[in-house]
Amino acid sequence: MTKFLSLGLALALMAPVAFATLNQAALIVA
């Protein structure tokens, strides 16, 4: 349970960063 919670927290923290990076890359390419 703790491992799952930790994994979910890490995913929640990394998702916005990954999205922002992809968005920035798309803006640079476009």
C-alpha cells in the first residue's frame, strides 16, 4: 500500500513537469 501511494505521488509530481516539457518542445518545434 505504501509503495503504491509513493508511486502515485511520484507520478502526480512528474506528470505536470513532463507535460510542461512536451508543451515547450512543441512550441519550439512549431
